[in-house]
Amino acid sequence: MIIEALSRYYNSPLPNVDIRGGVITKWGVEGIPQPNQQTIDEALTKYTAEVATPSLIDKIAYSKIINIAPEYMQRNMIARSVELTDKKLTGAALTEEEVAEEAYMKGIWDRVKALRSHAQYLKNESIAGNDPDINAGWSE
């Protein structure tokens, strides 16, 4: 990861570079002086801020989901859905209000599922070594 971070930092490929245990053991890049630890730290900080890591993607997804349905609301919808399902399983019909309530909760849950699905897609791309655009494709 250090080589990728430095490559982005210098905006240049870095052939003939070897890093072992976080230490530069070979630096054969013409025109670019071997970086000191402060430069490496800056490059890593910038790189990790720009790269779509699974952890960053989870944080973005969580924020978007919480904006739609805070955790307490999610818990309440799950509990209420269980009550409505139990009522239907006993053979009782839902009232018009309950049908509307169920439709509303399903709509919210569909939005949450879409966000989770997109987050999983982005994480899979990140894990595969791609650098997905974490600002695009979110349905809100």
C-alpha cells in the first residue's frame, strides 16, 4: 500500500522501488528524492482519505441509512412488522390504516436495502482492488 500511496502522492509510477516492513529498501526513481518518514506518512494519510476502503464505504452507507431511518425507527418498524405478520397469520384482516402502515414501512425498508446493496457492491469492488467512485450510484 505504501508504494501505491507514494505513487499517487508523486503522481508518477514508481518502478524499481522495494519496501519491506514499511521501510524503503530500494529507491531507484530518477528525479524524485527518496522520501523521509514524514513524506510517507503524508502520502499514506492522503491515500487512505481518497481510497474507497470497505470501512469508509460502511460509514457512508450508515450515514445515508440513518438519515432515512434512525436506528430506533428501524427497531420499531421490525417490531411492528412482526405484530402485523402475526395478525395476518392468525387469519385476521389488516385494517386500512394497518395496510397503509405496512406499505410505508416496506417503502422505507426498500430504500434501506438499496443503500445496503450499493454499499456491498462498492465494498466488493474495493476488495477486488478497484477504486470505485464512492460518491456515485447511491439511491436516496
